[in-house]
Amino acid sequence: MLHISRRFILRLGAVLPLAAGMARADAHATTHTVVIRGFAFVPQNVAIGLGDTVRFVNENAQPHTATADGGAFDTGALNSGETAAFAFPDAAVYSYSCAFHTDMKGRITVV
């Protein structure tokens, strides 16, 4: 017959929440970079995980934006060398473009 002591149960009760917290700590969010170069978003399409961040970096001499259709995010005008970042906590597809150069388009798919 298996005998489980009260002390063992108390120790187990103290360890399980710590183990669960460690598992959550190991699930780090990732930062993905989209570069604005040559009047294009590079890469144009990005697939990311829940809670990940996308960082937009303008490498052009001209200002650009990354403005989501429907307003979910907007970098505002990014001058050369400037960056902006957004975290994506919900699964969805976000299409975006540059407000100044509407032929510049991109898409972020959060899974």
C-alpha cells in the first residue's frame, strides 16, 4: 500500500506553483523586425506568435508609417533611423500600409 505523508503533500503543494511559473517564464515573447527599405516593408508578410512584438525600422531617407487597416496600430511618421514597436496579444491578421506611400503594404499574421 502506498503511504503518502502529509509532509510530502505540503512539499508538493509548494513546488507545483513554482514549476508552473517556471514554465510560463520559459515561454518568452519574440521580437520580429520589419525594415522599411527601398519603399517596401521587408519582409512584407510576417507570421508571429501570441504576445510577440514587431519592431519597424525605417532605413529610407524619407519618412514612412506602418498604419494598420482599421487602426489597430500606427507608428506615426518614422524618420530615417527611427523605430516603433507593437506587441500583438490576440490571434488575428493585420494588414497595413504606409500612410505617405499607399502602395507600400504588409501583413502580420498572429497565430
